[in-house]
Amino acid sequence: FSVGYSAVALNHVIDFKEKKQEIIKPVSPSELFPSLPIVQGTSKRIKVLTRLTLVVSDPSHCNLLRSTSANIRLYDIIAVFPKTEKLFHIACTTLDVDLVCINVTEKLPFYFRRPPVNMAIDRGIYFELLYTPAIKDSTMRRYTISNAISLMQICKGKNIVISSAAERPLELRGPYDVANL
């Protein structure tokens, strides 16, 4: 944790394409770490959040978010990864989520439209862009930049979150390195 962050999120991803996916209770940070590290340059311990990401490829998957599942409410951050324009519109306008994830590994199958994006911003929803694919592969770097630019033009730089989705420590970058990507 010496890259300069004061908070991290442990992500639990549910992809409805895979069978028997269910929302489980989030793992407590105390179960994973006997003692949390101290944030560099302070005397505070790092904050560990729990995050649930639902990959939705069909409108029926959104019903799970509309239900009052007890396990969903236990997560600190709720994110949705819509695979189609219709699902992106639903995520921006009606779903009770914190983040809408934007695919950066391929050319988007749709264009961002201002009304649903503005409605999401008004509702306090943030859009997430991942930087890890951009450091792995030059083709993904092009898609990341292209998708980020098209989103930035529509939302005028508001409500954007850049995160790593790192699976290995070598995929992490410090805040200043991410800003310079």
C-alpha cells in the first residue's frame, strides 16, 4: 500500500452469464488482514471498502438490484457493468447504484448520449474507467483512450472515477502516475 492511496475497495464481481451466481455477504477486511497497514505519511490506517459489481447483459438482471436483498445492502459500493446501450440507459436513469462501469477493452457498441449521462450525474452516480488494460496492451490503450474521450465530452469531466481493477500488485500505479496516463 505504499503507492499513496488512503482507501481501497475489495471487489466481488457477479457475471450472470456464469451459472449459479449469488450475492454473498462481503468478506470482512479483518478476516483478510490481521492488522490494516498505515497510510503513507499519516498515522491513520488504510480504509478498506467492500464493492459489488454486477455485470448485466439482460434487463432481467437489473431486477436483482431493485430487490431489497439484505446482502446487497452490506456492500459499501454498488457498481453495475452494462453490456448494451439499453442497459446503460437503465443504469443511468433508474438503478440505485454508485458506479456505472465503462468497458475499456473494446470499442463500445453504442455512443454515449447526453440525457442519460446528465441524469446519472444529477442522481450522484459516477462513471468508472479502468486504467489497467491501458498498461497491458497497445490496442486496449487505444480503446481506453477513445472510450474515455467520448465519455468526457458528454459528461464534461464530471463524476469520473479512474480505478485499476488490479489483480496483481504490479498492475497498481500511484495517483500521480494514473493522472499522467
